[in-house]
Amino acid sequence: SASAPPSELCSLQNHLRCSICMDEFTDPVTIFCGHSFCKRCLEQSCDYNDSTCPLCKKYIARVPDVNIVLRDIIQQQKNTQIPLHCYFFFNLKLITIF
């Protein structure tokens, strides 16, 4: 069977990074539009800009509480000591690419 090209593989690492600081989430929050950021990054963004999502510019009424599911996923990844960029989903199996 044909393999999916790398451009179609979804890197877990990219989904666990803040698009403001470009680092792994710290105290991740997810706003109603679905975008996630570090809590501190979003608070600072709202302080310096209008209270809007840095990506889609939808209004943010308040910075939400920490997304505990996302926080736990990041913590679990840290405990495994395996870099996030090694994980890709392919053919319904989790494979490792080194």
C-alpha cells in the first residue's frame, strides 16, 4: 500500500505548541474558537491587543481556565522522555519516525 506523503502526516508536536511563544504549552488554555495558547501568552496578548484571538481575531470575553486534558497530555509526553516530533499517526497505528 502507498504511504501518505510527509506533508499529510500530522505532527503531534505542532499541536502541542503555543503559536505565540512557539514553545510547548505552559498552562494551556483553549478559547471558544478552538485555538489554544499558553495561559500567560494569551493574557499578555489580551493586555496589549484587543481581547481577540491572536489567530482568528474572534472576541475573547475572558481568558479561560487551564485545559487540564491538554496539560495532562503534555505532562505525559514529558514523562516518556520521547520527543514529540517522533510521533505521527498513520494507518490507524501510532508509529515512531526517527
